Amino acid sequence: MVDADQTFVIVGGGLAGAKAAETLRAEGFTGRVILIGDERDHPYERPPLSKGYLLGKDARESVFVHEPAWYAQNDVELHLGQTVDAIDRTAKTVRFGEDGTVVHYDKLLLTTGAEPRRLDIPGTDLAGVHHLRRLAHAERLKGVLTALGRDNGHLVIAGAGWIGLEVAAAAREYGAEVTVVDPSPTPLHGVLGPELGELFAELHRERGVRFHFGARLTEIVGQDGMVLAARTDDGEEHPAHDVLAAIGAAPRVALAEAAGLELADRAHGGGVVVDAGLRTSDPDVYAAGDVASVPLGLFDTRVRVEHWANALNGGPVAARSMLGKAGEGASYDRVPYFFTDQYDLGMEYSGWAPPGSYDQVVIRGDAGKREFIAFWVAQGRVLAGMNVNVWDVTEPIQRLIRAQAPVDTDALADPHVPLENLAP
């Protein structure tokens, strides 16, 4: 029985943590809710950091999950700029890293997120080397792109994933020169495969982005603390005034690991192992968002998803599960979903189709005009779907994925056959 005497602690001040706190109150929990975030900013959403906010199209205030006053109005004890450096699962306490304050919990939720992977090469201590994960990073990078565009400066991006490409698009809109370096043969190779990856390469080449595939950065050359160039392992040297490291993110599991919670192996993306109710190996500790390794029943595996929808939906599920609720709202069974905006291309992706899991890609629509839906199919079964500049189709795409049944691929490719007619 949950009552007013209980204390629920949330460690991690991002979207998942904020939505969990919101859901606890919406579900009628009257006990203490303590939300601890290591940034001084109120909880915010991350997609605008590489999209609208970075481009200067969205105001800073638009990124926040709630108005600042919401936390006090809903009796959520918000500790900003604070870290937790230890969990005592026996005593059921967390310890603040700054002053050693110890707080008791009845239920604990970890939404510690992920952190950018670092380039392990000479020159990363130069002033012009950047990462993009936090609001402060985006604020700094926005100023950098403005200056590069004004001065016809060069940005080298290590990594042709979503963050790398979105920043490349933003940089070109500011007028900066852009070179993207990646060891794969196409952008997004591990997510979209060569067929669709090449489509994104062409999108960016048309806007003047240069790609250097099949290579890695080996050194960032500088003078007087400033970046001058970036060298790759095939002997090339690219002029650069700034470098962005966009080589992925690692789950922030140090706290969970020190507490002895079960972690997923690297083959499954790492992270804290949770069940469908987002409970960890300790029944009083939960995890959600980028740090959680969630079972994906549709595909008989577990995955760690680093996208906005995972945090948006995972926080509320964890909250209901902490409250002891059962059923649909307290179990995480979402189809993985993410989106991107680059230049005039908007895209949504649903599903999970890693390399080697599918035997064909079916295209519905006109890929040349970048108005189409792509389906990753294995033995006639739809594993994933990506709609490019085609809208209001996420629900039928996800129904096809959930059906787990073979479909007629000719009908799947035919825009005249409604998607709703294909799911059994």
C-alpha cells in the first residue's frame, strides 16, 4: 500500500525523471517525491538541442518539460546541480556527492541517462573540440556555428549518426563548411543499412557536406589552443576550426554498477537490466530512459534505446510500476520509435532491424523525391518501417510490426493499397 509516509527518489533530471514525477502525482501519490539532477537547468527535452534550438528557431524556454514553478506547485522536491555518488540498497538510502547528505527511499528510480563517448586521440583538449548532449553544449555550439557561418569556417564531425547529421544540417544552414568522417561506408549504416544510408548521404551532399567514409580521426591538430585540422587514419588531413565528436553515447551506469545491480552486456547495448515493469534486479529500484536495458518481446531480445520516445514513455511506466499498479500502463512494450529533421526532410522510424536481421527493404512511394516509406522485412514479416516526408502513418506501421505475420510485399510496396488493409 502506497501512502503519504513513503518517499520516492528519482536520480536523473531529464525527460524520463520529470515525466515519472509528473505521473506519480497524476496517479495520486501523496508521499515525498525527490528529483535529483546533476545539471543546474530544470529538466528538459533533448531533441531540440540538435534541431530547432540549435538552429535558433525554438526559444530556450521551449525545451523544458515543465514550467519551473510546476515542481513546487506539485510538491516535487527538486535538487538541481546535485549528484548522487552512492546507493545503499540494504539501508535503502542514496548519498549526495556534494555534502554527503543521506536520503532514505522506499522506491528508487534511476534515470541517469547516457553521456557522449569521447575521442581517444591527441588534441581533444583543444578549445574547439565539442560534444552535444546537454543544453549547455547546445548553447555553446550554437555560438560556434554562428561564427563559422559568418567567417566561412570549417567544422569536422566525427560520426555520421543522427546527432552528427543533424548538426551537419544545422551547420550548413548557418553557412559553415562541413566534413563528416565515419568508418562505415554510408551514414547511419548500422541503423538503416547501405540502401537508405546512401539516401541521407545524397541529401547532405546536395547541400555541400563532404563525407570521408572508411576512416577514423587519429589526431586533432592545433596551435595556441585552437583547432587547425583533423587527421584520419588513411593519411588525410581536413581543415577545421572546430570538431564535433558525435560517435555515440554510453549509458551512465557507474552508480548502478557500484550498487551491485545487474547490467546488460555490451552486445545488448549495456545499461541497467530491467523487466517489463522497469524493475531492476532489486525490486525496490527501477530504471528508465537511456540507461535502461528493456526486454523487447516482439523481437525476443532486450535493447537500450537512446531516443526521446523511450524517455517520454518509460518515465510514466516506471512511476506506475513503483506505485504497484499492474496492466498496460505499468508495463513497457512500446515499439522503438525515433524521428529526425534535416533540411527539408522529416522522418519517423518505428521498429528494430539491426544489420543481418532482414532479407529485403521494400520501398513504397518515390525514394527519388524523398517521399516514401521503407520497410525492413524478414521472411515477409515487417521488422521496421521508416516514413520519409509521409505523415500520419506511424500507427499502421507499428500495427504491421506488432502483427508479426507475413505480408504480401507487392501490396506493401503499392501506395494504392492502404496500410491498414495489410495487418491481419
